[in-house]
Amino acid sequence: MKHIARKIIAYSVIAGAMQFGFSTVVLASPRSDWQQQHNNQIAQENQRHEQEMQQRPGENHQQFNDRQWTENQHHTRYAKRDNERQYRNELEMRRHEQALQRHENENDRNWNDRQWEENQRHDQQVQQIEADIIALF
């Protein structure tokens, strides 16, 4: 009985270590890296905005109000552009994930070829979304 209990404990420890290892791989995925980069960009923009919204030495009230108005317009455009980019990227990701699903009765070669073509199309589409967003604002 002791022998069985030891095996159960040993396998539980191994399974736990493997689970921890797999979760680390998932957390280090490119999606997480992209999200972290996106969060950093938003934080930088917010910090820049806060600095711009403070009155500078030697700046009169009219100049300060004009600069605040201009900065608020810039910040609003940035937020709209970011929201539009996120929305379009999310739509494209849903479409992409659906397109990568294996079709019924599809052989491995056809599926791999279709995946390669879809990945090429997806990369072009994401670049096009970025270009369109920049042109909009």
C-alpha cells in the first residue's frame, strides 16, 4: 500500500510540474507579448497626455487653454484610432481562427496548404488594417 501511495504522490508532483510548465509557455505566447506591448503604448500615451495637460512656465492663460484644447483633440483621435484598431483586429482574429479549422474529409496536405495560404492572407490583412487606421485619422 505504501508503494502505491508513493507512486501516486510522485505522479501528482510530476503532473503539477508539467502543468506549471505548460502554463508558462501559454503565458509567453506572442498574443501575450502583443498585449503587453499594446498596454505599454497606452500607458506611454497617457503619461505624455498628462504632461502636456500641465501648464508650462511662462505660458499665459490663453496659450495654456489653446494647447490643452489641441492636446485633447490629439488624445481623442489616438483613443478612437486605438479602439478602431482593436475592433478590426478582433474581427480579423475571429475570421482567421474560423478559417484555420480543418474541414471535414480534408487530407493533411490540403489542410496544410490552406493553413499556409490563410496565414499569408491574415498577415496581409493585419498590415492593411494598420494602414487603413493610420489613413483614417
